[in-house]
Amino acid sequence: MNKENVLVTGGAGYIGSHVVRDLGEKGLNPIVYDNLSTGNRESVLCGQFILGDIQDTPLLRETIQKYNIKSVIHFAASIVVSESVGKPLEYYENNSINTFQLIKTCIETGIENFVFSSTAAVYGIPKTAPIAETAIMTPINPYGKSKMVTEMVLSDVSKAYPYFNYIALRYFNVAGADREVRIGQNYKKPTHLMTLALRTALGDYPHLNIFGTDYHTADGTAIRDYIHIDDLSNAHLLALEYLEAEKKSRVFNCGYGTGHSVLEVVKITKEVTGIDFLAIPTNRRPGDPPELVADSTLIQKELGWKPLHNDLHYIIQTAWEWEKKLKGAGRREQGAES
């Protein structure tokens, strides 16, 4: 990989900040472009930080030209499935329209490599598990639909402009924290199961809600493929290397191919923390599929991706150390949702 500047939109967020960390450790210079609507300035461990919104096309263009950017990793997006059901216009505006403008600016400024933060939500309720990249995209919520539309645009644009190639990484459930407990999830109103469970264990919430116990699964709760943030971050660097070497557009799943139910996550969280917190069954959340498990054969074959942390105990342990650090430092607010 060339020693170069890489633009990282949303690089102060949870996933983005880990990728920024790894880019810096590889000797590259991440140019972090974030409006801090959900990200945190202190999470940016290296590179240059620019306070900016992707809607600000003049600033975006100026940044790309100033730093002679040829590669972009795009994270900046709204990501809460249940929220997207109630606020579809906001999700299409931020995840689709704003990203279209970013792609247009990339084409106009000669960007060659584009890594897109996509999601397993594009699959909707798949007919088979694990899910391969060849599965038909039938998203069931605005979040998944907004990401699917962007993937379609990227495909068409890459065909029209031969110098522009992209990789869409379809994330499954990302969890865990930095191995040295420097960065991790830090949302004021978390929605991720693992974070909510850990914060319930810490006493931030009186109980944890279990959204749905009537799914057609072994224990009645939803099943997800949890991938450690460090393994996911590594996939982004491999994607950049592939684009620079092969100059081909691709789509890859990012997951372990192992599913864990909500109740299993709760059980292991109690084991890791040593705290028997209260978990209460409640209704399903809108837009949640019963099972999402990845077939990651393709990314392992094509990019040489070798996951190192396929262990739910390890994932929860790293997240637990991070949550304890945040709590002790008083660096986060207690939310009202659980």
C-alpha cells in the first residue's frame, strides 16, 4: 500500500476511529472528515482532523484537492434500524442523497478508490443462512434500503468511469473495542445489544429489554453474527490494498459465519462481568429480521482476510473493559433508552 493520504468520512465514529488507528499504524496519513454529530474528537488517534459535513461540497472538494486524495473510506451515515422506520426521510437524505453528492465530488476530483461502509441489512430476511454476497438484496427497513441504493449507484458509476473503483463491505454486527482500551463505542443513546447489556451491568439502566422472544429460532430471540471491531477494521485496509493492486470493484460480507442469539449474548455478558442484571422480554422492534449470519468465504479467499477474534467472550471482554473505563472517567452520558 502506498504511503498516502486517505480521506475517512465519519472517521471520529466507532468503526471509523478504529480504521483511522490502523491506517496510522500502517504508516498512512488519515484525513478525518467528520461533523461530530455522533463521533468524538478524542477518538481520532492519528492523522489530521477536519470538522466538516459531507453536505458541504466546497469544503469537501477543497480537502480532497489540498491533501491530494486518491482513496476514500466512507462511514458517515445514520445507522439505527428502528429509528429509520420512523424517520425514513432523514435516513434517505443522509445515507443516500448526501452520499450521492460525495460520490459526485469524488468523480469530479479524480478519486480512484472508494471503500463503502455497507450493511447486512441489505439482505432483509434471507431465505438461507449463512448469507452469501450473491443473495438477492431485499431490505425490509429504510436503513437497509438506503445502503442498497448507494451500492447500486456505486456499481453504475464505476462502470461509467473506469478510473473509479469501489469495494462495499457489508457489515454484520460489529462489537468489541480497541485492544488497548483507547477507543470504542461511545454513543449518548446506544442501541447495540452488547453496549446496552454492559451498561445495564454497570447500573446505568434498571434493566435490559429483550426485543422479541417469538422468533423462529432455538430460544425465540434474534440471531446475529458478531464481528470484533479489530477484524472489521483490518478488512478495510485489505480492501484498500486490493483496490490499489487490482483496480476492480467488489462486494464482500464481513462476519464470522457464526450466529449468537440475544439470550446467548446476555448469558455470556453476565459471565464476563460477574453481574446478574435484569433482562425483561418485550415486543419486537420494527424492521428487525430473525437471523443474520454471514458467509465470509469470499473475503477470505479474495482479500486474504483472516479473522483473529472469533470468540464472543473476547468480544464482550474488550467491550466491558472499554465501558468500565468510560464510566470511571465520566466521559459519557447515561441515556434513557434500554
